Amino acid sequence: MFKWFAPLLLRAGSRMESHSLPNRIQISAATHRHLQKRFRLERHGSVDIKGKGPMETYFLLGRADETIIG
């Protein structure tokens, strides 16, 4: 199973990186569910992952308890 699953993860990570913006951290919806209470997150949109289809993505903006300056 790992032989099949690992390439899918690598493709998803590569596609998310190529569809991100400079100096931004892009995460999947699954990661968003785990981090949403402790971090500020912003919806980025959908990224099409070959072999998987559309995948919702979010930007990680910072810790929820950090003050935004600027």
C-alpha cells in the first residue's frame, strides 16, 4: 500500500507548492481541521491534484494568540 500512497502524497505536496504564493505556507483541509483552534488560517481555494481531484487548501497565517502588526 505504501508504494501506491507515497507517490500520491508527493504529487499533492508538489502541486500545493506550485500553486501557492511566495513566502506563504499552504496546508490541506485535513491539516486545517487539526490546526484551526490554535492557528489563524485563511482559505486559499481549490487545487487540482492529479489522481485525486480538487483539494481545498488554506494558508497558515500564524498562531491564534499572536498580535497582528501592520
